[in-house]
Amino acid sequence: MTVIRHFIDGADTGETERTGPVYNPATGEAHRTVAFASASEVEQAIAAAKAALPAWRATSLIKRADVFFRLRQILAERTPELAAIVTSEHGKVLSDAAGEVSRGIENVEFAAGLVHLLKGERAEQVARGVDVHSVKQPVGVVACITPFNFPVMVPLWMVASAIACGNTVVLKPSEKDPSAAIWLAKAFQEAGLPDGVLNVVNGDKVAVDTLLDSPDVKAVSFVGSTPIAKSIYERASANGKRVQALGGAKNHMVVMPDADVDGAAAAAVSAAYGSAGERCMAVSVLVAVGEIADPLIASITEKVQNLRIGDGTDAASEMGPLITREHRDRVESYVTGAAGEGATVLIDGTKRIAAGERLDENGFFTGISLIDGVKPGMKLYEDEIFGPVLGVVRVDSYAEAVELVNAHQFGNGVAIFTRDGGTARQFEFDIEVGMVGVNVPIPVPVGAFSFGGWKASLFGDSHIYGPESVHFYTRSKVVTTRWPDNTPAQVDLGFPSNH
């Protein structure tokens, strides 16, 4: 069985005293083993990043940009290879995995513009003979801790910007699907990135805690569940580090009475059940305003009748399995408990039947679920389920829909479907959520903007990738300059004035 080791200072390395299984979710078989890093191995990776920092920081911006241009070419040409790795460990269908790689490439393209992104500012003659300029400088060694659901895209969200800004990185991917991170590190190396600038350590809490506590790690980027994001933010910030920790979500899709029913239903199915609902931007709550609820539910029910669920390598599959058996059982518990909370299960995915066929019991498959009569206070409404479960909440008015969304603890993403421009504009103004879609069910910004939620969906003050990532991964230095001239020097103990 293949052992997935660490990638430190440009080479595969790693002890195997502690390991974990890596499953193929479609078959339920452990087909690889991943080494869990000891504290000393993580410290080795941090030391390699620290040693590589001075030379990488001194590398010209043009040479840094060249790495990203070459990396983009590698990713584009070898997308099928990388997508197959993702599918083999995560389970998402190949087309979805390829789409993830494509969105990751957007961030590489953004990072390739580093010559423009790292420009400072200058003002001359702020006082007689005095000029001021500012520069952006790297923060140092950065720890990037990424989730299982996007093993390519999220690492590229963090790593691309951090390295472009002149930092060095220790990446700790999810132990559930770690191979893509190793592939990315070697692709960076092939693109010309010097050894030690990007290091990968696999593992569990031991690895994470070592990164959070190391005095040589200056910033931490994290994406995961809210409880872990809060814990990481508190521990790392207490240790004096910059932290951006993105947490959970409960994304609502508000459908107004004037919306196109068929279009809204298609969007809801795509956003709720794509990637088996294992997306932090998946729609998990459908807010039906007024009389549109019944025709909307009828259209959704019709559209999912022939939805193909199966092995992600099968071109006929539209949805794959969940990441682990334990996660599948947790997701299904929300469906089995829905009736006890007063909701109505319209489509029961726990029966594990799709398109009239029973799903493979060996894999970590579940069917899609649709639940009506969901209300605030129910576990299936309050919790992030992270699976193919769509709950329907019925409200009477726009105002009630906005109040519902704004009252939820999470504020990651939200969408409204309407034909009315005035309603859409007002919704954008009223809603307390970080990312908003208007007739767009999954409003993940393109790489030139930044990704991030509000409330319990984000700990820290910087969103991820895009312009805010440049702010997060750099420190501003302001330089005030005056050169000697023929003016006689004078002693003045008063506070300096710029007049």
C-alpha cells in the first residue's frame, strides 16, 4: 500500500511510526496510508521554511512571477491527472474535481500579477525636503491548514498569495485526502520554486498544535468547521500570530414569488447536491417566499428523480459518495431525526436509492434528501450538515426572509432569486452575509476578489485570496526620507511639524 509522506525542503520524507488510512470513498477501501508528522518533523519543516525565507524574499518580483506563469501551465496541462487524484481520495466526480482545479488556477493567475499587487505608495514634499513612501514586505513563515472538501483549490487560495508576497509556507492538508497537496508542492518545484519555500506536513492535532505554537510561524490561514476555526484563532492569536480562520456555513437561497420557478429549482438542485453537499458554499436552506413554495418543491422533486449517484470515475455519475463512513452516518442522522423535530421528509436519502437503483453499500454513499417544514431551532436548520440535505423554510414576506437569514449564526453565503431589480438591490443592502448572489446560487468570487463570510463564518479580519490576501500576507513599512542639503543644522526639541 502506498505511503504518503511529507514534502520538506524539496524532498519526500517522513517517519511512519504513526499513520492513518486514506480511503477511496466509492469503494470503502483503504488504498493508501498517510504518515502523521511528529512534532519534530513539523519543526523540521518550519526550519526549512525559515532557512529559505531570506533568499526567497530577496528574489526579484519578475522571477517570482515566472514561477506562477509556469505553474499555471503545469496545472492547465495536467488537470486530468490532478482531478483523478482528487476523485480517488475525496470521491467527487471527475468533472467536479476538474472544476476545482480550474478555480484554483484563477488564484495562480492572480498571484502572477504580484508585480502590480506589491506596489507601495509615495508622497513627495510632505514637509520641506521630506518625502514618504510605503512598501509591502512579507510576514515570514506562514502555516496553511486546509480542509478535505477542496484539496486543490483551498491550498492554492492560501499558498499562491503567501508565496507571491515573499513568504515561505508550511502546508498541512487534511489527512483524509493528502495526495493532492504533495502533487501541488512538486508542481511548484517543477515550476522553479526553490526548495524549502513550500513544505507539506501531513498529520493530525500534533502537527496543527506545533504550527500554532511555534515562534517561527508568523501567520496562520485556516479553513474548516467553526469550532475548530475559533479554537485555532484563539490559540494562534494568543501566541502573537496573524490569523484568518474561516469557519462553517448555513447558506440560504431566498426565492421570491416572481422568480423563474424552473430556473430556481435547477439552481437549488445544483447548489445543494453538487459534490454531495460537501462545499462550504453549498445551499442547505431554501427560503420560499409566499406561494412559490409548492411549485418550487414540485420542480425540484421532478429534477432529482433521475439524478445519477455513483463512483466519481464513472462519467455517468453526477454525484459521488461522502468522504467517510462516519461522516455519512452523521449526515443521515439529521434526516432520520427530522420528523421528530416536526419537519416533513419529502425525499429520504438514507434509503440510499438513486435513479431507481440501490447505491453500493461498500462505498460511503447516501442519497439526496429534501425536507419541508424546517424552522429555526431545529438541529437540521441550525447546524452545518455538510451533506446532500436541503431544507425548505416557508415564509410569508421578503422582510421575514431577511430577518431569518440575518438571525442565523453563520454568514458565509446567501442568494436571492428574483426578476425584480429593486428587490435584489435592497437585499444586497439589507443582508448580513459576506458573499451574496443575485440569481447565482453559489456566489464564490472570482480570483480577483476575496472570499470570506461574516459572523461565525470568519475569525479574524481578513478574507481569503484576492486583494485581502495581499494585505494579510504582507506588513506595510512606511519610510520618511530627508537628504542633507546646505541648510544649517538646528537643534529643536519640539515635536516634529510637517509645516
